[in-house]
Amino acid sequence: MSIKQHYMRASLASAIALTIAGTTPAYAGLLGLLGGDGESAGDGYPSEVTGDGGSFSEPFAEPTIQVDDQQVATDQRCIPDTDGSLQCKPAAGTIAVLGDGRFLYLNALEGTENAELAVIAQFGEISVNDQSRVLTLGKNDQPSWAKPSPIDGGANPDGNDSTTLTDGLLDTADNTAKNDGALFCADVAFLADGRMIAVGGTDYYSEPGIDDVPVGVVELEGLKSSRIFDPENNTWSQSGDMNFGRWYPSLVSLANSDLFVASGVTKLLKPVYPDDPIQSGRNVVQTETYDTDSGTWSDNGSTAQRSLPLFPRMHLLPNGYVFYNAGGQAFNPFGQAYDQALWNIVGAYNPETHQWTDLGYAGLPLKINDVGLDALSTTLNPTNMSSDQVQTLLGDLVGKTLDDPTSVIGQLLGLPVDDRSLERAIGSGMRGSTFSIQLPLRPDSNGGYHKSEFLTAGGVPTYVVAGSPGGYLPVSSSRIDTVLTNGADMAYQSRLTGSLNQPRWYGSGVMMPDNSVMVFSGGTRDGVVATGLEGAIIQAERFDIETETWKPMALAHRERTYHNTAVLMPDGRVLVGGHSPINTAYLSFVNLDELGFADYAGRDPSFEIYTPPYAARDDRPTIQKAPVALLTNGGEFDIHTDRTDIDQVMLIRRKATTHLVDGDQRTVVLPIIDRNNKTVTVKMTSNRAVLPAGQYMLFVSYKADDGMRLPSESTPVSVLADPGNPSGPLTQQVTPSPEDTDGSGGLLSGLLNSGDNGGSLLDPILDLSSGGISAVPTLGQLQDGTPQLLNEAGVAVEGGASVFKQTVNSVPVALEGLIVDFTSLDGSL
């Protein structure tokens, strides 16, 4: 059978012969306990949509494939070259929203379609580095594509220094350079200036394997590489290497704009290290920090080590700590780690002291830091030889135990006994293959940000009693984890929300500007445990933050399970793409969709645009003038709109996501402290851990008479660190206040009467006499989302990859006054 024939759908008889799992959801009884609508749970079929569920556009994809050095126009996903190998269009396994509204995306698992026998046996030789693309949506969403240079990111053109077991005797690590620097399984994040960094990735080879023999046993090794994409010229460049190779790491931007990286694995299938046996059989526990000024990485030391799942779900807290939300990829695939029980504990990392604080057992009321176990995970790490850490743990534990020996029992007795007790128990601990969305950060009545909430829904549960960090069947259970912060003081809480309408594995979550969370795509079973045997879920769901319930929404056109993506567009719609599955049963691509399984005819290069109900209305507000740059200095700024009833101003950081992970995903509500007709005055925070420097989308919204919250299209804003206070505290926090209970405008009163938040009151938006620059949406921007920069005199300047940088380059006269004012913060207006 030729490669091309093998890539097509198998006959029904062949499909039945290959089937190793049934389509009937035998776990329906258990899922009834875990929520869902009771009818569609587990089968992938849509639930009934009540009201407006939004809509999906028709799919669209890149129109050509490069074959034998020529661009061939085709509607097919792949076509063979003269050698019989399939050349395919890339899929959006990773995607990022650039500062000018374009989209950078990266392929995943490039070359798997050429496995005729089994991907396990052949992928070490047939794999190639993944391609990248830049997608532009023009007028009426007309798509066009550009190819970055180099197209594969450019890492390791001379080969990778692989960590093999046989020292080159029975491996093919030095056999080829075409697959030593794959972007696949790197994590991505935006730097403060709008460039994007990709960290880690994949080096493929066979081990054991012999040169010139096309079969062996594949190995996927994590790369030390970090590379930077510059959207101004669509080029990749190399940055400093990490100290440890990482496949499936996670990145988080710190308050000072440096990057924190954790986890990943150096060797996936054979994680054995003869030179360091104690590190064998688990993920990389060492953490590192990237210095954005020097482009170099540093090891954070022994107390910063932590055993974490692959692609751990992490976020920046308002006190500057990095929070681990007990989520990750559950399947490694051969027995994850000998210390995997520690993955169930949520914790927070202090970048200043390089230490972790354990906060609780995920999903339960057990507050570990309250009973002297705040250093449990670090102390139990066998590679951490810190005697001080052990003494501190034992001292705190003994002291607190003697003082209150029943404290742990008392916390657990606080668990309610109700009809959701089973769901609460099963849904606790580490959740695999699920998103973790940081819900909007909102100021309290003193203007400070102290409460962080994180939504987790679906995925596979821990099943701790079974000794595995992840099961095969997903759940519909949904929970919100809360972290309360006041400097170094932290408290963890967790509560169940309404359940998803059906269990969902690998759903992509997106924070929306109308105070909702959308989830897209995914499957009915874990598509990595038994590849090709999951059902696809094409129905989107919407989570209402106020009611904490999920609602079924519109149906997508394409089935997208593994490596699917979804990102918020600048106009408030959602771009949905991806689907790069592993070959069926880890063999070759055999499509069993006729039996009700997901589409496995290879990767899907298409995109769809989801239009939520609010985006189809003609009474959305319009931002007429707003800043293009904001300082985290506690100042005030004005937003001019076309309405008098704007009641919410929201900054949403541009999304960069892979494997459901975006550690920098954050939404911040800024308080409105005054209004004058159609102009609202808004107060910025002085806390850089609330709004780390970078590129954001500014939305305003109001609640319509029918109860729907209607957000505007966004305008681009660069958030900048305060250059007038370079030595100031990064996490400047005001004293937390009790929750307001009288609803009499305590938030506004508290803000106006609080003068101790440390920020200059200089308005970052300067008036005409100061040469200020404002963003004014033009008709073109409202139609296609392309940012436009205009000065007060109405002179248009093209928006670029970095809005503030473009402002600097294009308006030098205005810049001169702008820089003077930015760097002379004396508190006067």
C-alpha cells in the first residue's frame, strides 16, 4: 500500500479489526454523578441550545502546499512529492495573537503522516522540524499567509547534543539535522516588547536504532533552546540556552518581565540518566529564570525545585508569586514519575527568595500552609539537600501540631456532605489535560488586587488511590480555586461550580470580554492514552461568571481533539484552529470516523471564527479615544466612548497558547473613578504583578436592557513599567479591605480617599500640548481589527507589532515630549 493510500480512510473491516475500545460510554453511570445533562454525557453529541448560541464561520485554510520546490494550490491537507512522501499544510498546534492583530502559529508532529508501519518505530527517522506561519485576516476576514524565516525557527542546524543511553552506539541521534530543533512541545510567551519567545521543543531520534535502518524505537528529547520571533520582520533568532533540556515546560512572566520556567522532561520514553540516577523516572524538577536584558538563563537553586506534571498550569499572583494550579498533562505515557503524588498540592513560588510555599490539596479545604506543611513538596524532593529546609519544616510542623493537633481533621470535617460529595472527591487533586483560566482580577474597595480565582473544568481526574496522575475518561466537573494574597500571606480555597454539559478532554478555554469563559473542541476520551479512539466534541460551551453555570453554545464545523487551539481576537470574536493527532493506536493514520470516532485523516490546517452573541449585535459600544501606552504608576487616564453607561473597563493580555497552556493569560478590571458624559476616568494599578509589562487589548462594556453584557471591540494598549521609578517595588500592594456589603459605592469611595498606593497621579495620556498619542478606532479597524494610531491632530500612523514602539518610531516630535514626561514623574499634572 502506498503512503497516499495508507493515509486515506481504512475500510470498515480494517477499522473494526483495529478497534480496541468501544464507542458506547460504559461509564455513563459514573458521569451522572459528576454532572452533565444526563443525555449527551460522554458521547460527543451536542446538547440542546436555548437562546442565541453564537455561530461559527465556514472553515478556511492555507491554499497551497510547497512540493518539490513549487507552490501547489490544493484543497487537500497533504499531497505526495516525487519521492512519495506526503507534504502537508501546517496546523495551529500553537498560536499567538501578535500586537498588530495577526496570528503566529506553529505546526505539531510534522512528518507523522509518513509513518506506514508505526510512528513509534519510524518517527525517529521520518520526523522533521515543524513549520511556522503568520496569518493575517483582512477586510471581511479575507485570510493571507506569510512564512517566517527560518520557517522552522532555526534551532540546532548542526545537530543537538542529545542525552543518549548508549553513547552513540545504538541510537541515531547524530544521524540527521532535519529533526533536531522541532518547535513541537515548546512553550511560548510574549516578551514585554511584543516579541514572542519559544522555550524547549523536541529532538527526535531512534534509541535503540541503527543508521540507515528505517525502524527503531523513537525517543523525544527536550531541547535547551530558546528562540525569539520578531513580528516586525517575521524572523526567528536564537537566544540563550537553558541549563536543562525541556519537553513540555511551562512559562510565566514575572512582575519584572523576566520569565520563569518549570517542568518538562529531558527524555520522554526512556527517562533514564546514568550520570544522575536519582533524576531518572521523573520530570525536570529544576526551575530557571530568563533575564530578558541579557537573554540568559539561571538555575534557581535547590529550594526552587519542585516535582510538577508536564505543562503545569501556572499563573502570576498579585503578590508576585507564581501559582501552580494542580493541572498538567496527565499521560507521559509510561508511568509518569515516582514522586507524582506531590502534583496534587497547589503551591506558590517566590521569585525573590527562590522558595515554594505549599498552600493546599487541590479541590479540598485542606490548607497545608496553616498546619506547618508549607514546605512539604520542597523538603520531600530527594535532590534537595537543604538541611535548613528540613529543620524549618519539622520545626513548624511540630510546633503547630502541638498547638492545635486537630487542625487538619477540622479542615477536612468542613467538607459538606451532599449529593456532590463523590464529585468533590473524584475531582480533587491534579487534573490532567484541562485548561486553567485566571478569572478577571478585580480591585477591592481600597483599590488593591488581593483575590485571584482560577477556573478548571473537564479533563481527566487524578484517581490518587490508583497510583496514577490521570485516568482515561474525562469528567464534566468544574471548580474555581481561589488564592487570597496579602504580601507573603496566602490562603487557598476551592469550590465546585455548575458542571459542563458533557465531560470533555482537552478543551481550549478562552476568557471573554463579557465576563464569561468559552471552551472549544476536545474529545470524549483521552486521545493520547488510546489515540484515534476518542469521540470529538464540536459544541462550544459558555461559563457565566455571575451564575457559575455552563451553557451549551454553537456547533463547530470541524472535529478538533489533540493540539487544538482557540484565541480571543481583538474584535471580541474567537479564532479556533488546530488538530494535530498522534497516529491511530500509535501506528499509522487510519481514520475510524465511520465508527463514530474523531477525524483522524491527519492534521487539520483549517481555522474557524466563532462569533459570540454579543458580537452580532449593532448596539455594542465604541471606543473613540483611548491610550496606546499605560504606565503601572497608579495614575489616571480617560477613555472616550459613544455611550454614557459604560460600567466596566477591562485589559486582556494577548493570548499565546500551546497544549491548553497560557501562563500569562490574564484579565484585569480597572476601576472607573469618574465619568463625564461619554468619558470615563480610569485608574491604573501601581502593582506590576497585576499588569506585567506587555501588550493588551482594552475593552469597555455595559449591560444592555435585556441583561446581556456588551463589550466593545478592543483597542491596542502597551502596558509599560514605570521608568520614573525603576527601583520601586514590583508588587506594590495597598492594604486589603473587607468585602463591601452595602452596595453603596464603597469601591469608588475607597479609591478616591486612598492616597497611599504609591503611584504618581500623572495621567499617562497626555493632552495635545504635551504631544500625547491616543488610539482612535477608524472604520477600517472596526471592520477588520487592524490597529490604527492617530495623534490628537488626526494624523494616521500605521500600527505595528509593538504599538508603543511604532508610536516611538513614527511620531518623533510627540515622543520627545512623551519621554520627558514619562521619566520626570514628580506627581504634578
